[in-house]
Amino acid sequence: MDLKYRKLFYRFKPLHQALRCIIYNKGVFFYKRLYKERGYDALYANLKNSKKGKRCFLIGNGPSLKVEDLERLAGEDCFGANEIHRIFSKTTWRPLYYVIADRYSKSTPEEIRDIDCKIVFLGDYYWRYNTVLRKDAICFHEHMGYSTDHFAFSNDISKMIVVAPTVSYFSMQISAYLGYSEVYLLGFDHSYSFEIDKKGRIIETGKGNTHFYQDEKVKDIIGNVRGMTKAYEAFKKYADEHGIVVKNATRGGKLEVFERVDFDTLVL
């Protein structure tokens, strides 16, 4: 959609949110059928708390992400998302998990099929509109609430994962379900060339590239940083209440919801 029309669309926040809720939440019927067909009862039961006491890294796709840092994460449990595969030609590192939910993602089904990882989590919104070419992919139901100022946090991803303006919120809910006791963020720059302000207006920030790779169409990438912050605050609240350590190991960036930690002290 052209930027000028997107600016108009985002201004009507109640209508925008209502339409998104309808589109996302109707996927529950698709998911329930798939859940039964694939025997997800046993699968999700085996995943729950299977990583209790361990640590993981959530990898963001911000421009601060460095190949050499990823190489140092070999052997660590890592979550990658969306177009993380663009860095694979430069590193031997691979994520343990890959997560994607947005049907408009530029990651094609063929690229997802070829991603070298143990588990692929695909949202039902993506699954419904794309041909899934991986038999080992696990589907989850994306549930969207009507509030853009408060995000629930799902403690049972076999039923649903709550939608927020960032795919990393899916990874956070998955990591908690798997039982990870420590979660570290890397590559979370938390800023975009175009962002949505609290009034629903799209503003140009003057920031350069928003990913570790060169964006083909910068104007197509509009970050709801305020919404992302609210989602991260929801994860922090859940983590604090459940004894999960969450720290931000990003080199620079603007995300200050979580306590900062020097990446170099985490990985030798």
C-alpha cells in the first residue's frame, strides 16, 4: 500500500484495530482443525518446560547485529525471525528456532523450507495464505486483542499467542512456554526510519537503514515503536512475576525496557 494511503489508514485507529482483530482471530477455526489433524496435544505437551533452567538468545534484525557476534553464539539456543536467513551466507551460525507470523513478510515459503534450524514456528495468519513446504513446521494461533495500550501474555501457546507489533513478542511467549530461565536480546535497535506516533500518524525519523541488510523499500517498513514498547513491558512484567531473567545485550539501540548487559561478558 502506498505510504500516503497507509498514513490515512493508520489515523483511524479504532477501525484499523477492529479490522485487524477480525482478520487475525477468525484463524482460530483453521487452527483448531490443524491442531486436531496434527496431534498437537502431545507435541505441545512435550515442548512445555522442556528447556527449564536454560538460557536462550532472541535475535533481532536491527542494523547493530554483527556476524562475529552470531558466530560466538554457536551452541547457544537462539530464536531467529522473519528475514534472518539473509545473514546465513556470511555466518555458520544458525538459530535453533525460527518464527514467522506476518503473511506480508518477504520471506517466501521456499526460503522457510530451506532454513536450517530445529523447529519452525509459523503463525496461522501466515499459514492460511501461504503454501507451507515444511512438514516439521509447528503452527500457532495468533490472537489479537482490541487494546493497543495493553498486551496480554499467553502462558499456553498451544491455545494462542498474543499478537503485538513485533514478531519478537511471539518468540518471547514461546521462550517462556519452553521454560527458559534466562532470555537475552541481541540486535534489538528499537528504531525505524518511519514510525507510528501515539496519534496514529506516520512520521519520518531521519534514521537510516532499519535492518542488518539493505532495505529495498524503506517507506514500506513502518515501526509501531510505542506498541512494541508496551509489548516488551508486558513481557518484563510476566518475567518478573515468574522468575525469568531478561536482559538486553544489544550493542546500542534505543530499547531501555530491560536491564542492559554487555554481550562480551555473556559469551567468551
